[in-house]
Amino acid sequence: MSQREWIEKDFYKELGVSADASQDEIKKAYRKLARDNHPDARPGDNRAEERFKAVSEAHAVLSDPAKRREYDETRKLFAGGGFGRGGGFQPGAGGGFSQNFDIGDIFGTGAAGAGDGGLGDLLGGLFNRGGGPRGAASRPRRGADVETETTLGFREAAQGVTVPLRMTSPAPCTTCHGSGAKPGTSPRTCPNCNGAGVVSRNQGAFGFSEPCDECRGTGSLIDDPCVDCRGTGVQNRTRTITVRIPPGVGDGQRIRLAGQGEAGLRGAPSGDLFVTVHVSQDKVFGRNGDDLTLVLPVSYAELVLGTTVSVPTLDGRVGVKVPPGTADGRILRVRGRGVPKRSGGAGDLLVTVKVAVPPKLDDNAVQALQRYQEAEKTSGFDPRAGWAGA
Ligand SMILES: [Zn+2]
Ligand SMILES: [Zn+2]
């Protein structure tokens, strides 16, 4: 990306955040926009795709504190849009430097006719940060991060699973291996900028740098472009990658897979892939952190007399002892039979007992229950003893 683009593009506006937004706010805004405009979510919607690219680009700069600082500085310096467009940089003419900027400082002692060694050097230094003939503008651009989503079954998420993810995204061209040049040839250094990607121009006393027109800021020229990628070094490819989801991942969690994102231009490193995991509900199990929860239906008699019930876990069944006199709604804990923890071991299985009331009984059972009710009274049990002031 060239400095000119930086000056023309408002990444903060793109993400809908303020210029002093925290890294967290930037990340949040980006995730939402990337999700809403993701090509997989809105296939064929070109505007969404453009937007997706734009927010990815904005995020790539603003999420990197060093790049963000450079971006902020560049824009501050050129606030007012004095750069490049019309007569170049015009100090004091309603743009350029802020009011407090003492222009004498840059020109040093010999303010008049400073020419070389003056403003040009200052800007040159800014633009070539990173040093050498191939400065910041020509450094190959790392591929964008890619966001995608997947939905896992409850048990898969709890136990960990390997899933194939199908994604359409730019990848290094297989024909030219990302160089952009036809196989057997290679890009040559741009003679106009000597590979720097920027050129200096002098306007009277002021010199300034702007992206090289010849190579469009890349620093190299391709005489014989690869036909398969038209010289970009990148092809859109649908690929299926196999992603290992660790055990215990929760609904809405985001997993980072380094280097699995978009290919960088002309052999630059790839971005990262972020997979947001959705976990579907289970008929039996629920989750509370690392603990697995379930509701165990029991009869009144089972609670009173006690019993042992076989209940499912993520890994086979386990016998749960319901002690005599267990109250309805009590939670029984089975240690170590919950969700595997990243740190090793597992959470607990929490079994909530819940009385199932028969909607209908046969005469025999009804009579037995009536006899029981009498016997219960005789034994002195009052369900509402001490209740509501009674
Ligand atoms: Zn190619
Ligand atoms: Zn050039």
C-alpha cells in the first residue's frame, strides 16, 4: 500500500470507530463488519465484497500498533489533503502542517533556500522508514487476514474435532508461485524509482515523495506477466483446509490459524485465518464453562428411596447415585466427567434431578398412592411446615 493511499483513505471511518479507538474497539468493529460482509455469507454481492476488502485493509493497518502509528503520523502531516493532487505540498496555504508547526525547525539555520536537506529529506525519511533502497512503500504486502465461521455439534466442540473448511479466497498463483511473472522470467527492478516504489519531486524550495507511477509503488516491473494471474501473483481459489478445533471450544469463540489467510502479493507472507466457532445445542447436555450439565428425570419414589441411574457423558455412561431423601432440583456432581480443559483434565458433570410427575396413573397406582398419602400424614410429614408463616 502506498503512502498516497494512506492519505486518501480514512481507515477509522471505514471501521466506524473514532481516531482514538482502542485496539479492542477496532477488533470488535472489524469482526462485525467482516462477518456482515463476508463473501461466503453474501455470495455474488459485489458491494459487500468491496466493503469486506476495505475493512480488511483498514484492520490490517490499524490492528498493528506500529503501522497504525505510521498511518496516523502520515495523515497528520498531510491533514488538509495537500499531498500530490494539485500543486503538491504548500506550507501555510490552508493545509499541510498544523499551525503550531514551526517551519523554521525543519530548515535549520539557513532557512532561505534550504532546498536539499530541507523538507524533502524530512519527507523522504518518513517515506523510506525501514531503510535501504527498498523502503516501506515497496515492501511486499502481507496477505489480509481472513474471517470465516463454522458450526459444530455440541459434542464435537466439547471433545475437539477436525473439520474441513471450504473457502474461496486469493491464494498464491500456482503457475508463477506468486511472483506475477511468466514462468522462466522474473520481475525486474523499476528503473524509474530504483526499486524504492517512491520518487522525489522538487517544487521550488520543496521536495516531496510520491508513489512511483511506473511501478505503482511496488518497486518492480513485470515485462512478461503470468497469464494465469495477469501479473498479480494471486489467484482466487476455492480450497478446503482441514482445521483442528481443540476440545472445549465454546460458542462464539474465535480460533486463529497462522498463515492460513489470504496470500500476500508477490510472494509476501500470507495473512492469518480466523475461524469463529458456533456450537449447536444438544438435546441432553448443556455447558457451564468446563462443566457439563444435564437434567435427570426421576420419580418421586426414586428421590425418597434413593437409586442409582445410568447417565450419558461425553465418553460413555456413568452410574450416578441418588441418595435416599434427595430434594428435587438438587445438583449431583460427577468429578472429571465434564468438558476437557485446555490445561489437561476435565470439568465436572453436574446432574440436576427433576421429578417427573405421571400425568395419568392406573387405578391400582392411584389407590396405592392414596394409601401412601394417608401413611405420610400419619408419619408426621407436612410439606408446608414452617412455610409462609404457617
Ligand atoms: Zn501467476
Ligand atoms: Zn517504480
